[in-house]
Amino acid sequence: MAVLRLEDGKTYTELSDIAGELASVKVELNHWSVGEKPEIHSLLEQDTLSDIEKETVLQALDSYFEQLKETAGYQSRDLIVLYPDLPNLDALLSKFKDCHYHTDDEVRYIVAGVGVFGFVRPDGSQMELTVQPEEYINVPANTEHWFYLTPSRRVKAVRYFITTEGWVPEYTGTEIRMKPVVAV
């Protein structure tokens, strides 16, 4: 279950409360099941996945992709797999730890592990959303945000793209005042 922390210390865990708070930045959060197939659950428990295994997971979840293609024009998807021993993990994560925006929506479906998205509201206040397995998040284009992993340093996420060029971070220089999540 997602957890939203506001800069003033308030915490929300109910989806309806979180959605109300996320409305100011137009971020969408939903629960999407990965289903009951034992093969998929077994793959999601592994640290690493081959390209064939990634494609197996993607195909098992493609009903969501088909829906996004039809309703919002999404063209492609991939499965990113991050884990503590991944070569160059820190360099990869460093691209997203500072405040930035993209010229396209950033859409992720967390299927295993945990990620944290931070947001700058229109009034300048900040909040962080810890996204758990089976949660889908859509960060609209031009939304100022940041991303990092919890100390477990593990996440598997399906990423959906209209174009991959739109996911290039445009840094804003905004100072992040939120303290990182230390547990999970």
C-alpha cells in the first residue's frame, strides 16, 4: 500500500486520501494486480531477469498496456529491474535524485520492490509518495519531481512510453527539503 508523506509530517495510507493530496500535481495512482500465475510471481521474486524472462512478465501484464495504447496513445513498454548488485546502479539512480521534469508523462507500474517519488506542489511545498508492488503511477509531463529507491535498493517496474525521448530529465535546481525514507 502506498504511503504519502507531506513536508509538514502528515502521512496518508488510504488511496482516497492520497489521491486527494496528489490532485494538486495531477498525479494518478492506482492499484493494478499482477494476477495469480505462479510463474510470474516466481520471476518477480528473482533479483535479475533475462530478456526472455522480462518479456514473459510483460506479456502476462499486457492487458494494461493494451488499455493504455487504446486510451492514451502509448506505443511501447519495458521492464526495468534494479537491484543492489546491478553494475552502475548509483550512476543510473543519480539521474533522477534531483528535481526535474519530463516533456512526456512518466508512467510506471511497480510489480516488485519499492520506489519513492517526490513532488513539488504549485505552492512550493513538497511531498513524497512511496509506491509499492501492484501500484501504477502516472506523473504528468512537466511535473516537477524526483525519484529514489528505499534502502532495499530493489524495484521492478513496467515503464510505458508514448516516446522514450520524453523521459529525458530537465533539471530545475529546486532544493529537496524532504528527508529520504529510511525503512521499507
